[in-house]
Amino acid sequence: MRARNGSPAVNRADVLGTSRETNTVMTRCILVSSILDAGYSVSTIAALLGRTARGIRHLLALDRHYWRTSRAYRTAVEEVKRTRKKETKEK
């Protein structure tokens, strides 16, 4: 899971897969949280990502944990929100 220049990269297969690598798990948490914020239910998110509702709830619990403990995670979440607002304004 490295980009050509050697820096860490996360791709779709990693996010939808079963990797427990920290960056991948954080990316999954951000994805699930964003989809939930968009108005989808836990069961719908589970179906979209090929996981169980229990697994989605676990990712949401991890999302809250990372938000409380990781400055990098908060920065990444804020960047995602800023990007979504920008895309919404453009449409």
C-alpha cells in the first residue's frame, strides 16, 4: 500500500477489503461517518460496503475514538468536510 514515490496511499480495494492497517481503518471510519452524515442508515451503509451493521457500528465507535485522540484524524475529517462543501457549491 505505497504510492510510486514511496508515500502511503489508500485505494478502493484497501478500503473495501479487510486490512487492519491504521490509515486504512481511519479512512473507512471517515467514509462511514460521511455516508451517515449524508442521511443513509447503518443497514444501507453495511450493504454498500459489504459489511455487517455491527461492523459499521464498530467503525462509528472507532470514529469517535479517533476524533477524541488523534489530531491527524480531526484534520483529515475537516478536510473531507471542506472538500464536500466546495463540491456542493460548484454544483
